[in-house]
Amino acid sequence: MGVINHSVATLRFFGDDLVPDQVTALLGAGPTVSYRKGEALIGSRTGIIRTAKTGSWRLSAARREPEDLDAQIMEIFGQLTQDLNAWESLSHYEPDLFCGLFMGISNDGLPLSAKALLALGQRGVALGLDIYDAGDQESGMDPNNSFNAAPLIGAP
């Protein structure tokens, strides 16, 4: 089994009634990106103004090359409260850890430690893995565009 070329990871909360400042207060750290439902958002690449279809609070770990998803999980949760009651109060937002794994060859793999899996499980955080083979990057596909994505509606 080879080593995954690089990885990205983002803890995400979404909800129509999500108030980013309340999530920040409960978790004890600010997000990388956040907004409320109905907020105007300007596309960083296009400049197109869109309206947030739902609220969002996201905290990203630094990209790791080569992949180190365990370290990214610990980086994210190391910034946040260890109070499991606070996490439980946010469970209705169905938090997930959205991870992108970018293979260097066609048969890469990675282990996740029991410590990282326990951290996710104790907090009720689902693990989502998007895995891209080396051909995706060579074909011009930009899977990084999907990271941190949240539902939006078109420009007014």
C-alpha cells in the first residue's frame, strides 16, 4: 500500500437556523469560514454574488503532503472544546468531517488511529472521505473546488 499524496480536512456544520457565533461560543474557537442562511456570498474566483441556502460553520486543518489525516483530525479537535455536552447540543446540525484524499498512484491507502476514530465518535461527527486518483488531477478536474462547499442558490 502506497502513501496518499496529500489530504485536506474540514469539520462542517450546516443548518437553516445555524448562528455561527453560537457555534463558535459552544466549541471555543472560531471557524475558517461561516455564514448565516440568506447571507450574500461573493465567489472568490468568479465574483458572482450568491445567497447562502443554509447556515454554515466550517473549520479546516492545514493541508498535509504527504497525507496525515490523523494529524488533521487532532489539529481540528485540539482547538475545540472537550466538553461532550457542548458537542451533543450541536448534534442536530449533523456535523461531519469532510476529507479529501488525493492519491499519487492508483493503489494508495491510509490507516486511521483508534484515537482519531474515538475523537470523531465521542463527538457524533460523521467521517466523509472523497478519494481522488492521480488521473483526476491530470485531467484538469479540480476536486479542491468541492471542499468546504455548502448549498447555495444562483445569483439574483
